[in-house]
Amino acid sequence: MTKKRVHVAVGVILADQQVFLTKRADNVHQGGKWEFPGGKVEANETVYQALSRELKEEIGIEVLSCIPLVEISHDYVDKSVLLEVFIIDNYLGEPSAQEGQQEAWFEVATLSTLDFPAANIEIINKLKGC
């Protein structure tokens, strides 16, 4: 049986060596873990369109520009994900969780102490190298 492959646009919101994160709801895949905001790329949508739409819905910001950071393919037991990750270097609004999820700003240096989905570890390693 072939695993479902999910294409995800991910935004890293950086400010003064801090990163904005939200916590996944307990009842979803990888629930209860911290994550970088973003979501699925829908059919007939570019990655940039998905990133803009998801960040507006999820954390209430309007993306003005972004820089590609890394592309990650990761296999979980039940699904496979392709993460296209961008640093959001210019946006309008103040990031805040729009869907009732927990939110916080964290120092880049402390990210490895948090519980993330396995696919996100490479993002953290990249950020520490920035």
C-alpha cells in the first residue's frame, strides 16, 4: 500500500533571534507538538499561495516576501510529507494563533529542547546554522 503524500508549505517567522511557533491540537497527526505555522498545498495552488493563505488563516499575518530555507521529505508510519520551508522576512500584522492553539516566541538556541514532529528537526538544524 502506498502512503499518502502530503505537500506542505511552512513559514518560519523570525524576529530578534526568536521564532514564532504554535502547538498542534492533541487530536491531530503529531498532536501536542510544537510546529512552524503552515499547511497543505491544495490542488491548483502554488506553494507561495498556500503559504500566504495558511499563514493568514492560522496566525493572521499577510506575507509580503519570503526566502526559501529548505525542502524536506519525511516518512512517518502513516504518511509521507514534503515540507517546503520559507523564512518569512517581511509581513504585515502581528503573529497570533487564530485557531485557539497555544502560541509562543522561542529563542532559536532553545528550539531543540521542544517537542517537534520528526520532520521539523532539519528546520531547527538549519536555523541554528543561520
